Amino acid sequence: MSLTAGTRLGPYEIQSALGAGGMGEVYRARDTRLDRTVAVKVLPETLASDTQFRERFEREARTLATLSHPHICQVFDVGRHEGVDFLVMEYLEGETLAERVEPGARGPGLRLDEALPIAVQIVDALVAAHRAGIVHRDLKPANIFLVRQGRSSGPPLVKLLDFGLAKAAAPAVAGGLSALPTTPRGLTQQGTILGTFQYMAPEQVEGQEADARSDLFAFGCVLYEMVTGRRAFEGKTAASVMAAILEREPPSVRSLQPLAPPLLDHIVGRCLAKSPDERWQTASDLLQELKWAAADGSSAVNTIAASAPRAGRRLWLSSAAAGLLIGAVTASVLWTVMRPEPQGPRPVARLRVDLPDSARGAVNSGVTVSRDGRTFLYSALGDDGVSRLYARQLARLESTVIRGTENAQNPALSPDAAWVAFVADGQLKKVALGGGPPIVLCDVPAGVFGTDWSTENAVVFGGPDGVARVPAAGGKPEVVVKVDGAAMEAGHRWPRVLPDGRTVVFTIWFGAAANAQVAIASLETGERRTLVQGAYPRVTSSGQLLFTRVRSLWTVPLDPRQLRVVGEPVPVLEDVQTQISGLSMYDLAADGTLVYRQAGAAGRFQRLVWFSRNAGTTPAVNEQLAGIYHPVPRLSPDGRLLAVTTHPEGGDDQVVIYDLDRGIRSPLDAGPRVNSRYPTWSPDGARLAFASTTAGTWDIYSMAATGAGKPEPLLVGPDDQTPMSWSPDGRVLAFVQPGRPSGFDIWMLPRGGAPSVFLATQFDERDAAFSPDGRWLAFISNESGRYEVYVAPYPGPGAKVRVSTSGGTEPVWARDGTELFYRESERNLMAVRVQSRPTLTLGKPVPLAQVQLYDEPGGPNYDVAPDGRRFIAIENPNSAPPSLVVVQNWLQELAQKVPAKPE
């Protein structure tokens, strides 16, 4: 039914017709109550007569009316007047995106600096709508309106139309398609030109339910069309278009628009994934990537304009004079005339690389990028639960496992990226990325942190004795930069050799990242100089020293000839993930490619929570402490007090005690500028043993739980020691320390006596825990190739018994000794029934609960209450999939923030 000027629909007076579509006719009207111009959409009688559709239409219209967003056309009202159903929206002046990108209207696609800001606004609207539970279902250029903004030279204001109304608006067709979107004017199912069909997701084509990810597929089609001037999926009939959607991939964006930033291909490709599970899972994730692409696109446009302005003008003048050019010729002319000059700066490009879920914890071993910036390495768990190194090329979508790198840590690529060196099982090894068996270079002590492969074909590594070097062909390692024991240095970590092959920057370790220092030294003479406070150094090709401080990347100009820095350090990048070992999740290639992992807001907030079997979590203390981690929480024997380690940003590790009943928090004063960690309650709850750096290394002290008195040294030695568990009679303390020559070993310290080794092999043995009756010791070992939980008789002799079946760490006994708990993965806690008399009998491991536990080695990050029903844990709410940020040509960005290296 068509309406004429002057017709009234309630308070709305029709003025003129604006257009028509499958959802009905649209009119310009005046709201007589508020004296404003509005748009009125009248539903066709065929739809209005459908009671179910009309009810749904009204329900979603009301939902949209509550959604106020600058990029969504505002719904003012929905009503029915004399049998006519209508929707009242804000009146917009401008054009649809379909009109803007219509072939021949503006040439082959929109300019990047126009298309990408439009795309950002579209996704911004989708974020708001999806959060409100609204799915568009028919996103296409005709439903994207570009509002005219006077003489403004900026990007047009985007408004999305017809939110959530299209699904039920189209007729059913054969082939299982129960709900097609609306069909644009002039298009038929049998016609030779298709519109809406070309924006449907595969699941819509197959007649399945559309969700938010279907909108993201449609957006990918829209973005592809805006940038390339071509539709992603084309065909002469509906069937051929649908077949293309289901079976084929469109040409890459950059093959049609060479000036597009590389990140854009990644964004579009993931939007257009056939499976919804392989697309962006939320519009908010997509929005962040798109903003980076928009920034890169602007950089590309600015670079073009700066490098060849006259050529650009000639191109547009000749295009206007010549009219439309043949496609291949046009693409060639565009690229030849508009590309940046070779000597001009390349644009900065950002992209996010998703890693498999199995890399969530394993990626904490660091990230390594090749010198040319094309390949990076990370570690992840395989199906067998063993961590290995994986190589990922930026030009590829998949990663490749590097065979022979089981349990690898501290990887370093050779200068030609043909080999990788790493530490595993107490040995420094290397293996070819192209395949082959691993080759042992030398044995290394426990406590190696960081390796690098120099241009002199040597591998250097940091350890408890200092920076050591060994030929890449293998041999005897030589400590070339020695630890200064008089200065209470606990080791040297994270070395990076400069391009000359003779100079190294590294981290001086004093027991904690908060007081670590960056130093520079000669690998020939051992002469060294401290540069700045910080950790994990890198040096850029422009002469800048990079290092980290509390999740921030800092820089200062470096004079390597004088072994000194010039000026004061400044921060250049926030939110870089760091570890308590000083490891920082970033690396820099010689070509200026920066790869890093973001800490993320959730990564900066851990919570102490209670949980029970197969139930949710509740806060254990009434606080959330920013910049603080809580490794190894320990409940007192009566369960009233909790001892845990805190770490304020920029401060020292400190053991604190929470009174869980009264909500009081009291620090355990181990002394000024002294780090303390790993609290362990005495059986009577009167004292705490803990590790402290009072004497430089991590030694074991004891102190009254009330905080009275001074710390009493229990064991002071040259190696780091971690207290783990008291025997039930309080006579023996189990602790862990680095082995010689390799691994971590379990030792026993009797009261008033000398320590003795309990278990020492070439593998790691740690996380020791006495059973409540004192007859058994639970621990973990990686002798099988991955960490598993074992139980051995104490004090022995006797064979150990394996408890876990699919990997395990962090064993904790129930207070009555009838169960042994352990952690199988980042989220899974397991329970095993135990009968210790007359002989040890173990039950089958069963799932206990799923909790997003904090992932920090050194001991259990949870504990069990005396009643055996509740558990306290450090919850890490950061459940986002692991990913890395790659910034190409990052040195250009750095040069804008800091001066060049001194002459």
C-alpha cells in the first residue's frame, strides 16, 4: 500500500516517498508532536498479517529503541494505525554505501583512507548491537548509510539500518533455505545480477541459525567490496553465488589492491572463514585489529601523497579524461604511479597472530623472531602433553612443529634462521628447522635463563655463574662475563649479542625483576659496565637500547664504543607481558619488526578465590590488587590464616598473611629492600619458613607467624633454594635447589642439621609435599618427557609410583591423607583417592574442578582447606586466546619518539 503526502499515521504526517524494499516502503514524515523530520517505514501487508512476525518485529524494534549509538540509525517509535504497521526512525540525508561503491561511481573501490574509517564505524556499531543481543542478519552496503556532513573533509558518518529485522522478512525458497535476507530492488532469484545473496554466511546458505559471527562474515564481504571494488563472491545465479560462498575463496585483497596494508588480508580472510569457529568470535576483537589496519592504511596513503604528489594528480586527471580503463591496465597503472618511492619510508603495519590454545601457558617460555622478521618461534603443548617449539612464518596461516625440541626452553635462532639452539634436559642443543635430529652442544647448569646465537657462530647463554659461550659446533662452554659475588649478584640472564659478535648486553640478576640491572660487556675481555635498571635488553639497528620495566618497554640511546648510555630512558610501549624471572615477551628483528605479547588488563589482576568441587568461585579476600601476583598460597593448619606472596608494581616480593575471618592483611617483615617468597607453615602454625634474598641468593629463613622478632636463617648457600613442605613432626623441611650439573633436585633439611639430597637425577624433581602421616613424599618429575606427579616412600628406600596419567604438576595432599590433588592443565584440577596402609593404593584420577589458575612455576598455586571440601586458589581471569602482536617497521615509530643514536 502506497501512502500519499498528507496521510497521517498517528502523530506522523507523510511528506514524500523515499524508497522501497523487501521490508516495505520508506517515507519522509513530520512528527507533529515534536516538530521534527523522521523516516517512517511501512511494513507490507504480507508481513503485517503474520502475527508471529509482527510480534517479533515489535519486540526487536523496542530493543533497538533502547540502543543509542552514533552509528546505528535511531528507532523512535513502532506503531499500528488503522491496520498499517510502521516503524519510525531518525531521518538521514546522504547516500547508502551501495550507491557509493556502485561500479563506475568512484573507480575500483574506495580509497583506503575513506574505506577503513567507514569500516571501523560499521564494526563499532556491531559491537554495541551484539552486546545488546541483536544480530543484524542482513548486513550489506544497501543497509549502510553514509550521512552527508556539510563541507567536512573527514570520513562520512556511518549509520546502520534494518538491524535485526531481516531474517523473517524474506520468502522461503527450495533447497532448505527457510529464511533468506531481503532482496534488493531489481534482483530476482533467477536473475543474472545478485545482491544480498553475496553477503550471506555459509551457515545462512545452509539454512542454519545466524549469530553474531554471521554478521562478521557479511562485514568481511562489505569490506572486501569497499577496498577492491569487487564483490567477494559472484555468480550468474543464486545457486552459483551460494556455491561460491560454500566452496571457494575470493582473491586476496592485496592481489587487487596492492596498497592495502598486509593486516587487511588477515582481517578479511578471517571474517570470510567458512566455519564460524574460525572467524573472529566477537566484533570487539575485530574492532581492535581494524583500528590498527586503519592506522596502517592512513600511513600508506600519507606515504603515497608525500612521495609522489604530482604523479598522483596526473593519475586522477588522466583517469577522468580517459574514463574507465581495462581492469588489468588500471591495476598496473595504479601500482606503478601510486606506489611509494623505494627510498621512502615504509608504513608501520600492525597485526595480531593467534596461537593455538595449547600455547596459552607454554608461550611463557618467550618468543624469538628471525633477523629478517619473517619467522618467529614459540612453544606449545602437543597432544601428548609435551611442549615443543613451533615456527610460524608471517606469510603463512599455520605453524610448524620443530621436531626434536621436546621440553625446549630459551630458543635462539641462528643468523640465517636455519637452526635453533635451545636448552632441554640439562643440555644446550641445536636442531635444523628443516628437519633432522637434535645435536648436543654441551651440558649446562640448572638456572640457565636466555640464549643467543652470535654472528661469530657461537651460542651464548646466561646462568648462575655469568654469561657463557660455546662454539655453535659444540664444545666446552667458557664463562666470559663472570658473576660478581661481592656485589651479591645471583646470576646473569637474557644475553643478546650485538651485530659485531664481540659485545653483549644482558641482565644482572639480584633475585627479583624489580632490582635487576642491564649491563654491557666485551665477550673478549669480560670488561663490563652497568647501564640502567631494568631487564631483558635488546639493541636496535638505530643504536637504541631497549629493556623492560614492569610491563613497559623503555629505550635510551646507546654508545657501544664507550659502553655507556646517553640521556635518560623513556617508555615507548605499554602492556608488554613480563615474568618474575625477568623474561619479557618481546623480540626485535634486525629489519625493525617487533613481536610481543600483551599483558592485558586481566593479566595484571589476579584474585584469591574459594572454590569447591565442580562449583564456581567466590572471593577469598575483599580486595583486587593491581600489578600484584600471588604465587603459592598456603593455608595455616587451622585454615584461619593465609600466607601468600605479593608483588606491587615496581616493588619487592613480600610474604603477607591474611586473617580470613577478620579480613586483616599483615606483611611479614623480612627486612628493607629484601625479597621474600614461597611461605611454608610449620605443622603447629606458629612459624613460617620462606625464601629470602637477604644474603643475595634465595636462601631459606624462618620467622614467627605473628611477625614478632627477626628472620632466622635456616639455610644459606651459593644456590637458590625454595622451601616446599615440613614433615608432620616438624623435624625436616623439604626444599628444592638447582642440581649439578643439571635439573632441580629435592633436598631435606633437618632441624639443626646439615642438608642432604633426597632425590637427584639429570631431570627436574620439584614441588615436594609430605603426606599427612609423613610416610610419603609427592613430587613432580619430567623424566618421561613431560611433568608427571609421583609418590615415593619417605625416608626410603623404595620405588616411586606414578600418580598422574596425562601430565601433572602442583601436588597437594588432603589434610586427612585420603586424597592427593594435582593440576593437569591450566584449568583442570584432578583428585586421586589414596590408601596408604598397609600398602600404598592409588585410585584413578578424576576431575575435581575447572578454575582459571594463575600459571607461575615454583609450587602449587592453590591449597585445600582442613575440611577437604573447599580450596583456595590464585585465579587468573585472563582467558583470552594466546596471541602475539606483530609490528612491522616499528623502528619508524620509535624514531618519532626518541632521538637517533649518538655520533
